[in-house]
Amino acid sequence: MRSYLLTSCLGAVAFLAVGAANANEELIKLSQNPGDWAMPAGNYANTRFSTLKQIDTGNVRKLQVAWTFSTGVLRGHEGAPLVIGDVMYVHSPFPNVVYALDLNNDGKILWKYEPKQDPNVIPVMCCDTVNRGVSYADGKIFLYQADATLVALNAKDGSVVWTAKNGDPSKGETGTSAPHVIKDKVIVGISGGEFGVRGSVTAYDIKTGQKVWRGYSMGPDSDTLIDPEKTTSLGKPVGADSSTKTWEGDQWKIGGGATWGWYSYDPQLNLMYYGSGNPSTWNPKQRPGDNKWSMTIWARDVDTGAVKWVYQMTPHDEWDFDGVNEMILAEQNIGGKQVKTLVHFDRNGFAYTLDRTNGELLVAEKYDPKVNWATKVDMNKSSPTYGRPLVVPQYSTEHNGEDVNSKGICPAALGSKDEQPAAFSPETGLYYVPTNHVCMDYEPFKVSYTAGQPYVGATLSMYPPPGENNMGNFIAWDARTGKIVWSIPEQFSVWSGALATAGNVVFYGTLEGYLKAVDAKTGKELYKFKTPSGIIGNVMTYEHGNKQYVAVLSGVGGWAGIGLAAGLTKPNEGLGAVGGYAALKNYTALGGQLTVFALPGRE
Amino acid sequence: MRSYLLTSCLGAVAFLAVGAANANEELIKLSQNPGDWAMPAGNYANTRFSTLKQIDTGNVRKLQVAWTFSTGVLRGHEGAPLVIGDVMYVHSPFPNVVYALDLNNDGKILWKYEPKQDPNVIPVMCCDTVNRGVSYADGKIFLYQADATLVALNAKDGSVVWTAKNGDPSKGETGTSAPHVIKDKVIVGISGGEFGVRGSVTAYDIKTGQKVWRGYSMGPDSDTLIDPEKTTSLGKPVGADSSTKTWEGDQWKIGGGATWGWYSYDPQLNLMYYGSGNPSTWNPKQRPGDNKWSMTIWARDVDTGAVKWVYQMTPHDEWDFDGVNEMILAEQNIGGKQVKTLVHFDRNGFAYTLDRTNGELLVAEKYDPKVNWATKVDMNKSSPTYGRPLVVPQYSTEHNGEDVNSKGICPAALGSKDEQPAAFSPETGLYYVPTNHVCMDYEPFKVSYTAGQPYVGATLSMYPPPGENNMGNFIAWDARTGKIVWSIPEQFSVWSGALATAGNVVFYGTLEGYLKAVDAKTGKELYKFKTPSGIIGNVMTYEHGNKQYVAVLSGVGGWAGIGLAAGLTKPNEGLGAVGGYAALKNYTALGGQLTVFALPGRE
């Protein structure tokens, strides 16, 4: 088995000697081998489901810590390590250290890469100095640095193969997301929606680092790679200038629509799926129009970047309900029909089920009953507002106007879910979703654009829904019907990515630092363990020496933990999160650690 | 049981409502309760022995991690937490954060104290920004900050009760050691032997923070609190001006003799025992004479500071063989006689057994066979060099002269052991010693004194003994005979403090980050676990809910790990340690975590 792995006689360093043309095939093979965790989400479908089942509902209570590793970096640790053969690749927040660890030797450091970056990038990172992980293909590890430099490292020794500058931090453009390798390309987005960047996704050749294509979130069709006739939205061609005509003047040039989520890919359709973020500024009064294509689900051809379809979830955003959250691909029977679904849990509190072949909207339901800014998404195909959320005027910050504090909006700006990715189990047919259960007061104000300066234009405060104490829930969701199957309350937002396994165990982490394992069918808690620091990393699993391991990065931070991470204490700081999550300091302190779990017994 | 503990109805916060006059009695009681770990060393005798035996040689292999905690601070974590009732007190290196953690709730943070200190103290800390822990008495937690401020905190809420300024960082005076509470006094020393400080120990009233007495390591008898007639050395009165007459002119005023070790105390004799460090500068040519009382074991009356006896181990130091290492008190049968012994493993590579009632030298033998700078300690009472090491001219840096590189001296400046404390088991009668197995080249050069600037005057490089790879050994030592009973080679210096238990298990940590458990009788390895970062903390144990726990701080650093901790890369930096320990970067990265172990099963 694993005959495609060449293991050096020095041991431990496994790499793949295949051509770039086969990178896609190589990655698909690796992602099908449950022993590896070769992509940020485990597979192209972004299901974060593993067929490993040595750890199951019957024995998970016996789980124990096998080994641990400190990254040497504090602040928020999002993302997850990769495992390719005998090597684990671990990343850190800024300064974005990458370690290759020897799984045959309790994580001995095979190599370490630490980029030299201008620390001036830190102040233009809105929501902690996070990085969501590295990608692998073609014998290379791809790291997307905070300073928006994409670097390809030799997976054997960490040496730099090539670098590509994808953005300019002096304009507020930064890198926080994991790069995604699809076919012979490595694809990255951009962060900086709070600084008036113009979002884009860009594909680079994995061999050379040469730019192949770039598709912007907004602007002329030539920039967005939208075809007025062929690109559809809810089944209809979008028409010419579909983006620019929804903006006033040149505002689209600083229009946001950042692209820092988890991308998925359907090899059969050759389409990649991702979401674009909030329009800039957050003050809706300053940017009339639908602000397309911010807040949009995108389907792009991977070879050319050409847009197959788009669906804007939150036209003319008034709450910072970024659309960047991941798209999870599966096949599901909906209304008696087998559908290639795309499921997306949006910041705006609605969970969307679409037909990913054509962008048809199938289900759009609230996945937190407290969501109040819109009554529903209009599902009436003959309605002029078909596919749009029906906004409640009381919670419309545009309607209430500048310098008016709109109170009691649910969810808060960080959404019913943020970047923390959900998982899908084909065995239960359910989605496991780490959620925020947070409301806000939101006061827009006029702001001027200056390159590299915050372009937010709103003051926020966040808090749990009135009368409740829990700021998060971990839920199981049926995307066929749009219903919550079970829900586990958590004191704080669940800012960790979920993992589902064939052992019918679902894992997630909490901001207090617990790794928890629950029954996939019932949500019953089966195991918990207090890791060194709050968890905002994503749980992953791999097999080594016939033993299943579960691993997660601890390191409190991210938007929810920005108060702790950056030492902020004023309640409105951190885009409103500092006050809301102030109690977190009673549970955990900064850290940066990997904890690896396994069942007892010999390898 | 534990009827002397008042537990608040809010739970978790246990404190002791006893008068200051009883602090000593209170601490002795607490130290006799194996459930608590109430002093830095577990008890006044500095044995680091626990009578707990739930974890034993038969089951220790089943040990697993119960919970963990990140301190939020990187760099070297020396020392150990305290446990008093239901609360654990954890400290960190600079900025010297103290946490009170709730043992009933997986280490929930009851309170946190973070002093505000001028970061300019960092450059005057020779050997990482370490702190060796807090002390408890009379409802207060005592912290000795890096800036040499001693602070008393209310153990219930972390509020400041009093502070006392014990030194001046602008002169190179810093605090790194744990305070020691004895009777109604809290006693601290001073660090800064590399900056020409004049060492002292100072006693403060635990109620008020008022200074009670101070005894200097050098200077007039009125400063040292030496009585020319009553204070003895090797059985004889030391005579008048015993210190000043061994220095040229006023050199004693910048003469070193720092006092940053672990102090012990004999309640029956009312004597405290500690060691003084190197004379300043390291260049021996610049300071003729024996440089008394640097490099000395001290016995002082706790009430007055009066000196009962002294013994200078390394007169006129030429190698930085500080005498600060701990004094371990026990009763042992030596030559058919029951003796109140004091055992001390000195940096100079000799292990000393003395009668602590009078300072009589009983045994002085090398505890690393590679020690070569002296052939032996002269044990001939009628010899004029009685009690002195017989120095080998080849390894005498004074003899070889300034600007001459004396090569191949063993041990290196950091000694056959440094601050990492040994343990003693009364059940085996053996001492368990974490050692360095390192040699050096040493080149003295002329240096001028400037307050607050390094006053070292030597360039060093360190390396394992020629032909060997292991830079450390963990040994069992028979102090009655002065012989190694067993020895476990370790790749790096064992810079973690040892713990011995009645389960006949001995614990220690390694610079790679392993916690190891070995059989007290045979040294056989029974368990190991890779913690997040290199261990230079001291292993401790406690009982909670009828379950025995073992805990240790990870966080690589200290002198041995200074290259990693401070990001130094030139081999001669870090007083010679950077090059010697360069390979450490292949095993671990910076961290700051507590790992708590227990056997599986319910509480």
C-alpha cells in the first residue's frame, strides 16, 4: 500500500514524484487515502469527513493525548495541519512559521520555514493575525503569507521553490486563507474587506508561480471573468456589466468582496466554488445599490476562471454578513431527486442548499432560530424579489440611517457562522455546524477611504441573544429540509472547524479550549479534553502505523478571541467583539499548540 | 481531613486563615499533606519527594494527560506550580504572570495577576527571562518579579497586599528565583552575577513587606552578618574581615556572589541553607584572592540572618562554577553514624555531603566522571588545602592567562548541574540528579565595570565531552559514598527538576520536551510523553479528589535553551550555550504550557 510514496532512506520524509499535470489526480488519490489529510478540508468536497473508524462512539471516551507540539507562536491558530505519509505539516499565525514534523518520532522537526515579513502587516489584519493552513501538491508545500505572498516550499527540506506577490499590504491586502491546489494551479484569494480592497481569486501555476488567471469579485466583466450571456444567476444570464451597474460610480474599485474562505472543487464539473465577502465600507448609506458581486457564491471554471454561475445572498449588505464561508459538496436526495448539492452556512444566518451544476436555489432556511434581520429568503420564483432575503426594517441599518444605533440585530457581524468550517457525514446525511449565537447593536457612520487605513464605517457591540447565556451552538443540520436535527449549547461561539468520521463521531473544539467528541446521530457528548488554549483550529484525523489519530491546533484568537489575542479591552474594539467575549479570559490564555489524540495501546 | 482549609461556598478558592506567627507551622503542615504542593520544592528539606503512591512502577506506563494550560507566555519556564487545596498557582517567565486555577474545573482561571514591568529588565537577565515560581503563606502568594520587586498577592483574588523593591535592574540586579517563606519572613536573593551585583539574601515580614534583615555574600562582617568568632568554616572560626581580605581593594563591592537558587530550612536548627554564585568578573586575573564568600554554602539563622557556618567550594573561581545549586536536607547513616546531612550538587562537578549542623565536610566526589578541572577535593584535614579543589593547571584559566583559550575544560560554565533541582527519596536513600554533560573552551579577557552592563570578561564555547553525543545524564547518586548508582544518558542537558515519589517512580523532563518516568531503584524508563515544548520546569505532584496528579511546565529556554528562547544564532552568544545546544531546534519550539498527568479512570 501507498506504493506511490517514495520514502527517503533517511526515513520520515515522504514525497510524491509525480508531474504537475497529475497534481489533481495525485491530490484526489491522497484525499481518498484516509491515512493522509492532504488538503485543508480533507477533500475537494470540503466535507471534512474521514472514513477512518478505529475511533468510534463506543471507544472514543478512552481517547488520550498521544503527543503535543508548540508552534512557538501566540495568538489565534486557525486551520489544521496536513499529513502526507510520515510527515505532518503545521503552520502558525503571523509570522507564518511552517514545520514539517516526523510522525515516526513524536513530531521531531524535520524542517522549519519562517518567512521574513514586514510586521507592519499586522495592523491591517482586521481579525487577528490568523493563517488557515498550507496546501500540498507536486512535492511542494504552499503557504500564503500574511503579506499576501504565496510561496512554494520544497516539501522535503522547506527550501523556497518560488514566490508570487498576490497583494499589497500597504493597501490593506493581506493573506489569511489556505491556498487551494486544483489541477496544476494553486488558487488564493485576498483579505481586507475592512480596508476597501477589491476582492479576487487568482490562479498560479504550481510549477512556476506564474499567474494564470485572476477573477475579481467586482468590476467590468473582463475583470470578473463573467460572460454576460453564459454566466447565470438563479437560472438567468446576468447580462452585461452585472457588477459595475450595481455600484455608484467607481466605488467598485474599493468595493470589498474579499475571498478568504475555504474553496471546494467538483472534478466532474471542473468548477470551483467559493464565496465573496462584504462590500466596503460597512456603512451601507455610502454605497447605494446591490454591490454585486459581494456576498456571492461563485462557480468558476478552474482552467480559465470563467464564471459559470453566481448567487448573491445578501444584496447591499448592511451588517457585514460576508459570504466567504465554505461550500460543501455532496449528492443528496431532495424531493425525490438525486441532486449534486452545494451547501453553505452563511454569516447572514441562512443555510443555503443549491444545485451546484447550475446554481439553482433549493433550500434557504435559518440555522439559528434567533436570526431576525430578515424574515426569510424569498423562494417564490415568480416574485420580483426571488432569491433575496426579506429584510426587517427595524434591523436595517440603511433604513435606520447613519449615526443611529440599530439594536438587537441577530446575528452579529461575525454571523451565525464565520470561517469555522462545518463537516458533512454521508453516513448520517447531516451537516455538523459550529455556530455563533450572538446579536449586535450596529451604528453606521460616514468614513473616507484612505489606502491602507480601516474603511469600516460602523461601531458595533456584540452580546448573546437577550435572556440567553450561550454565545454558540454546535448543531446538526439537515440540508435537504433546512432543519436543525440537534443542537448543543456552548458558552462561547464555536470557532473551531468540525470533523465527521465513519466511526460516527463528530469532533469540534471550543473557545475555552475543550476538544469535544459527540455522537453524530444524537449529539450526545462522548468525550472532552481541555487543551492548553482556546481552540479556533479545525479538527483533523489521520492514520499512522495502523492507528487513527485526531489532531487540533489550540491558540485562542480570531475575531471572537481578538480581545485576548491582541490585548484589547475596550468593549467596542475588535469590531465589537472585545466586550462580547470578555469572559473568555476566565477560561484560557494565549497559546499555540498542537494536541494529537489516539486510543491507548501500542502502534 | 484538611479541616484547616476554609473553602468558600463559591467553591474552588481555598485559603488559610491563620496568623502570620503561625506561617511556618502552617507551611510545615501543608508540606506534610501530600495532596498539596505548598512550597517550590515541596518541603523545606528541598527533597522534592512525595509520599503519594497511587502512581507506581506498576501502573505509571498507563499515565495519560488529564488537562493542560497555556500560560500565554513564551521563553523558558523554570519552576513549578503550587497546589493549595483546590487551587493551583502557575507562574510564567517575564512578564511574570501568575494564574490561580480551579482544580475543580479543569483549570478555569480564578484570577490572573500581570505586573507592569519595564521591559528594559530583559537585557540584564543573563540566561533567559526565567522565573522559578511563587510561594505561599498566610493567605498570600509571593512573587519575585524580574525587576527585583517582591510582591505579596491576596491568594483569594490576586490583589496586591504589599510590594517591596529588593534590587535595581539599572545596576543589573534582577529577580529570577522563587521567594522562600520561612516562619514569618519571605526571603529572596538576587540575580546578576554577570553584571557585577553584590549578592545578598533579604528577609521581609510576610505581613507588611518590611525588611527585617539582609546578609550580603561579600563585604564587611556587618554586611555579611558573619561573626568572626562564632561563624565557622570547616570547623574553625572564620576570623575578622573574612570576606574583604580575600579581595583586592573595593572589588567586593561589585563582586557577584548572586543568590538565586533554591533555599532549604531546618526547623530544628532554625537554619536556612543556600549557595552563593560566581565572583564578578568571570576573568579571574582581574580579581586576585579567594573572593570570599562567593561560591559558598551558607547556613544562616532565619530570625537574624546571623551566619552559623560557611563553606567555599570553589575559591577564586576561574570557570563560572556558581555555588547557587540547592541544598538537600536528610538524615543519613554515614560511616555508621546517623548524620543530619546537607547534600549539594555543585556546578563545579563535585557533589558535597556535609553535616549541616556544623558544616563538616563528609564526602566530595565527582558526579560526572568527565569532570577534569580539579583532580579532587582535598579531604585531608591536616592539609593546608583541606576542603579545596586541587586544580589541574591545564584547565586553570587564571594559569593560562588572559586572551588564551583554555580548551577542553569539563564541566562547562553551566556546570555538571545548574539550577535544575535534584530530588531525594528516603525510601531508596538515593538522590536523583538532572545533569549537564558538557565541556567548554574558555578565554578570559579584560573587562571594565559599568553599572548595568555585562561584566563577564570571558568568551566561551560549549560542546559534549569529546567522542560523546549526549550532553546530559539523569543519575541516581549515593551521597553516603559519593557514587553514581545508575545513569541515563540524554541527548541534551537535563534542565528540568526531578521528582521522587513513594510509588518508587522518579520523574524528570528533557529539553526535547519529554516527561519521563523511571524506576527509582533501577533507572529503567517506564513512561515518556512528548509535551508541547522543551521542559526546564520542575516536576511536581499533588492529589485532588483522591487522584494523584503529576504536573510540569513546558517552555524551552533557560541558559541551555537561550539560543532558541532569545533567537540567538552565533555560537558564542548566550555565554557560549548557543552553539552547544544548536541541535535543540530540531526537536522543539518555544512554548509555555502546563501539562497535568494522571492514571485513567474517574475521580
